[in-house]
Amino acid sequence: MTITDTHTHLYSEEFDQDRNEMIQRAIDAGVSRFFVPAIDASCTPAMYALADNYPENVFLMMGLHPTYVKENYEAELQHVEHELAQRKFYAVGEIGIDLYWDKTHLIPQQTVFRKQIQLAKQYKLPIVIHCREAFEEIFEILEDEKSEDLFGIFHCFSGTYEQALQAISYNMKLGIGGVATFKNGKIDQFLAQIDLKHIVLETDSPYLAPIPFRGKRNESSYLVAIVAKLAHIYGVTATDIATITTQNSKVVFGI
């Protein structure tokens, strides 16, 4: 059984003491494909080291995270463009809009999001969207940019059924992680109405650990708990969930 973690920050400093052991635990649990999003230029060296150390398992994205869109965002965008031109990536991400912490940077976040969508189209890559309290703003830009060559993943989807359908209408898979196991997560109440062909799995580790690990540092091996939850929701086997969602990840990332 091959399980794919489509969103994990393996380079996080929270893994500095046991990174190799943590990755091995995941592989032993059947999680053998790790897609690693970028945050900003500062994480690039650690991401490259991971890909060098685990060439059969780790697949990198390049992008500028919305909460890291600061006064120097033009320089950060130049870094994204430069790296995309230098080596192979599997997505532009994570990108998007985040209005949870700060609403004053909306305009530059919109500018950066749109620019990175255009870069993804240029390089024929999927996008991986970060959306927090910004569905309306995200959908507005996706509506403007929609085309056959715009596709990807709505990372850490936690919206409503109607928002799920709208995301899917823009050729987005739904990234489902620990939130699906939370009592107040709500997406478990309608997820069975969404065809599994639209679902991929993720941890967003070290964040958002699923039950029964909630409150602890998340790691990719915990994806088996999310697989079990989705098997229950959909009334299928864990192997079915792993197989279908991994195939969906191959459709998105091309590997």
C-alpha cells in the first residue's frame, strides 16, 4: 500500500532533532511519497538537501507563501522565477491568500498569487493553494485565471460543501488532512458527497496533527489515521483510500 503525503514541511526546524527517523517512520507506515511546499527563499537550501537525500521519495514545490508576502515580495518573486528556471519542480506552492493574521497585505498577496498562477501556467505545473479566511478572494482570482492549463490542489481544505464544489470546478483537488478527524472540523459531514477522484491526502506536518495525535507535532506517518478516517467516511477499505488518492496525486503532479 502506497500512501502519498501531498503537503508536508519536512524541512521544518521542528524536525531538526529526528528528521531522518521521522521520515523512516512514515516510509515504514506506507507513506513513501512526500510533496514539499516552499515558504520563502530561506527554506530553499533545506528543501534541496531533502531532495538530494531522498531522491525517490521527496518531490519539491517552489513558491512564496502568502503570509511571507512582505515589503520585499518582489525580490522573493524573483527568487521563485529564478529557481523555476533552474531545476525540476512538481508544483508552484504553496501560494494563495491568508487574511487570518493580517488583512492589510491583501493587495500584495493578490498580486503575488496571480503572478505565481501565471508562472505555473508558463511551466505547465499545478498550483497548491493556501486559503485562510479568503475563499471569496481566492475564487475571484481563480475565476479570472481559469483555463484548461490551470489545475492543482486546494491545500488543507476546510470550507463548506458549496465551496468544495466551487474549488473542484477550477480543476482543483481537495487536500484532506487532520481537519477531517476533528469533531468541529465539519468537512467530515459532507465529504462522502464528494467523489474520491477529487481527493488527495496531506498532513501539513508539523501542523494540524489528526486525532488521536491532536495537539502534538504532526508527522507524515500520522497520515494513516487520516486514511482510516476517510475509509470510514466513504465506507471503503484503507487500501482503497490509499490507492485512489495516490493515483489522484499522480494525476496532479505527473509522477
